[in-house]
Amino acid sequence: MSKSTVFPRVTAPQIVACKAEGRKIVGLTAYDAVFAALEEEAGVDFLLVGDSAGNVVAGHATTIPMTMDAMIFLTRCVSRGTSRVMVVADMPFGSFQISTEEALRNAVRFLKEGGAQAVKVEGAGFLLPTIHRMVESGIPVMGHLGLTPQMINVFGSYGLQATTAQEGEELIQQARDLEAAGCFAIVLEKIPASLAARVSEIVQIPTIGIGSGAGCDGQILVNYDLLGIFDKFKPRFVRHYMKGAELVREAVATWVHDVREGTFPAESESYEAAPAGDKKSVKRGRKAQ
């Protein structure tokens, strides 16, 4: 590889540089190749293959059931559908908490098998040596503080986090610790906007907000939320940029009507076998495909 060769995808250093340049970072979740390609074309900086797939794709009540094999499959799909964006894989519950060795092994799988360029882990504290080991091994790590959905059985709800002065100071220290451990960015989920802005001023690495106000260095949303496809409930921090669920229902209902009325498929949407020996008809048929 020549010195002039440029890595084709957005890299962790480029994400970090956005903060110094004052450029807002834009992330979005993706779980398949089709949506990933569309989101890349729209200009996002990175795609998170979130374990939120447990909710919006798999239909679970929490993210807890998601497995390594399931997450690697989804990550591989997103990687195949893109060529420019940074793909960040969410490490699922149980894949990084047991030991540093197991966490490193699983993180390596995301890069080698899933085609990701980075992984995301929830929490700090006892995970700091593990994060440091990952980064030393060549695996960029994105941190995640505030509302960490994998801790739902401890939290008991998806409510606002770090609401007291003491909790705010603890979160700030956790952010400092994640930066020191080598994280290139930190997701701040559902914490007071003023606290998120303060964290963003203190740490040198970018903060990516979700439900944490406009003071973060970037923002991320679940794509199904942004597109209004998942409409069973709408958190306060979500903005629907289209009525996706309504559009899908209308389109499918129209197709159901057309099939039952016999107007689908039309003649132009059907095929006829070419007469034997009619090479021109065969060629026309292949073009029609």
C-alpha cells in the first residue's frame, strides 16, 4: 500500500477532529444494507449498528436478548451496504462484562467478521481496563453514559439520568475516565441538557447526544424513530422527519386492494414465454428482467 493511499471510510481520528473544527457530528442507527446505503448517501458521518435492534427489529421489550451472532450478522449487513461511513457495532449485553479477554475476543469479531471500524460499550468503572486494552489492540471504542439500556434491570425505568448534583459530578468523572482509557467519542443518553453541555466542554473527545440537548458535539437517533416507522410511542427527544408507518400502511393497503380487485399484476408486470426459436423474443425477455 502506497503512502498516498487513503482509508476509504470515515475514521475515529476524523470523528475526533470534527470537534476541534466545530463541525457537528451526525450519527444514525442502521440494521440492514438497504437502509445503511440510503443513510450513507444522505450524508451521515457514522452508522451505529445498535442493540436497539432488539426492540425495533426483533420485537423484544429490551436490548438484553441480543446475542453476538445476531449483532455480527446485522453489522455485516450494514458494512456490505456502505463504503464511506464509519460503522460502529454495539457490543451486546454479556459480551464485554465477563472478562477483558472475552471482551477483546468479541470486539475483534466485530472488526474481522462484521466489517465494523469501531465498537461501542455501555458504562465505565470496572470496564476502563478493558476499554484501554481494546484501544491498545487497535480497536476504536465509543463510550456510552447516562441512560444505558443494558442496565434496565438495575435502573428499573428508562427515565432521565444524573438528575442530582452528585450524580452529575459522577458522570463527569466517568466521562473523563473514558477519555483517559482511550475512547474516541462518548454517547450521552437522556441526561439534563446543561450537564451534557458541561461534559462536552470538559472532555476533548466528541460527545454524541441522544435526548441530551443541543450542547453535545453531535447527535444520533434510531433510524426507525427518525423516519416515523416505529410509532408505538414517541420519546420527547425524537423528531419524526416523515410519517413512515403511515406511508407503509397506506402502500400495503393499496397493494392488498389491487390484488383482491385483480388489478395487480397488470399485463406490463407479467411475463410470457418466447416462442421456440425466437431469439429476438428471448433477448427482449431478458432485457425486460
